[in-house]
Amino acid sequence: MARMIPVYPSIRSVRLRQKLATISRIRLMLLLLSLVLLTACTNSKLVISPLYNRFDDQIRGEFNKLGDWNEDQAAQFEAALGTYHVWHRQSELPKYASLISNAARSVAQTGLTMEADVQNWLDSAEQYSQSARECHPINFLFDLTKSITDKQVNFIERRFAREQKKNRGKYKSRTPKVRVEYRLKNIDKWAGRIGLEFTANQRAMLRTTLEKQISLRKQYYQLSNRWNEKLFTLARNQSATDYNDLMSAHIRSLWVLLESAYPEEWQENRKLWRDFTLRLINSLNDEQRASLSTWVLKLADTLSAIAEIKPGFVVGNDPSVGCLVKPTAVSSERSLKPKAKS
């Protein structure tokens, strides 16, 4: 699970949300594998489950770096974080498992995957991404953000400026050719770790796709500059009667900065990666298909097993704290069955 720091206006949380907002929905399928990629050559529940659980500790650590929080603020944070984690584990992981298992079974057989299949997979991944954004803890913590002092806002803004300058300097230090080579190397490395060794032709296909992708990084920097300015303006206007609505709308706008400002270029990149995915699948040999499908099916089983683990956090029934897990039809039927007489 691609987890996000759930407290505004965390420097790292804003930066991470910006990075995620620039990622093509085409590549969200790869994000579903992120937990397993961390485990290199294994997708065992014994390895992935602790990593999945550890994301909460990482998020909590980032939150604590922002300053000294009082008891009420910490409690609000923990409630939102715990609720989000339980929702994601029980509601979303089974969907991820179903999605990638369907893809794995299709990829296993030559000629079975059609363009419509790839489009459906990508649309599903986009839908899951949208759900994660809508249920993100940031949407349920505006009471906490109202309690942040001007001094804290100033401190966070300065930290953000430093981080922003460093990240953009790093980007400018690489030429387009170097950036393509860097991405190609990383994709090649992780593909190999899940048993998919690219052929020379497949690697050339990937390189060509990376070179054809329209770079919108500079445009995004300009858009995000304006977004950041408004963010801190809102942060200092906590007494506004429509504060929650303004902040909620501003957070939502972050996710579609590029899509809204450059829709044609965005859609062109989207189509580029969809077509590449289909061409790559059609180019797989029998050995690649067998290795990849077996590995991904095991991953699907692992995600399903993790989803069944009972979390330590006890979720209440207050929807203002976060998204709640909706009971399944099966569980509803079980709850309606009369208890056996003793």
C-alpha cells in the first residue's frame, strides 16, 4: 500500500502527495506491487505483513518530527491513522488481490490479453487510487489543523522551501537522457527481482516509451508553486467560517493539477503507457509468462491473507474520523441468521 502522511501541513506529506499526483494512472498497477518489491525475491506473508504494518510507524515518525503535539492532537492523529489502516487492509487489499490475480491469469496464456483487458485493469487501479485519496486521513483532520499555531506554520513552510529547493535542484542536475537511463535501470532491476528478465527487444520497447513520454515536470513545478502558496495562506486563516470546505477543495485539487491544466498531454501519456503494457504482454515468451503469472498469483494470495489478519486498532463507528469498512454481503447474511439454541 502506498501510504501517505496523514497530517496537514506536513512537509513530507505535501511532497509525497505531489509525487503521487504526478504518477501516471497507467503505472498504478505497479504501485500495487510496491510492498512486495520491498521484499526483493519473496512475496511471503511472513515478510510482507510486517512491512505493511510498519508503514504506520513510519507515518507516525514523520508526524512527530513536525513538533510537540498535545494529547488531544496526538489522539486525533492516532484515530485517523488507525481508521485509515483498518479500512485499507480490510476493504482495499482484497480488491488489489482480485485485480492482480485476474491480470496474472490473463498474462499466463499467449493471445488471451486484449486491449480492453489492459484498459479495465488500469481503470480499476485508477478507481482504487481515487478511493484511497477520498479516504485519506487528511480529509478527516481539519479540527487538528485548526489548532496548529502560526509559529508551527512558519516553521513547516521554511522546511518545505528547503526540501523543495533540494528536490528541484536534483531534478535539474540530470539531463533527459540520464533520467531515462535511471528509470530504465530501476524498472529493469525490479522486474528481475520478480522473475521477469527483459529481452533486448523488450528493453528497447521500454526505452522508447520512456523517451516518448511527454515530460510535464517543469509545468508541474509551476502549478505546485501556486498550490503551495495557497496552502499556507489557508493555513493561516483558521478562523474562516468555511475553512473546512476551502481546505478540502484545495487538497482535492492537488491530485488533478496536471490533468486539469494539461489534459491533452496527460491523456497522451496515459495512452502511451497503456499501449506499451499491451505490447509488452504480447511479447512475453512462455517462460516469462509462467514465471510472472505464478509470482503474481502468489502475491494475490498473500494480500488476501494479510487482509484477513485482525488489526490491533479498534475502529469506532464515527464516519467523521475516517472511512469505515462496509460489511460484505456474506457477513451481513451471517449476522441475520438466528443463533442456535443451547
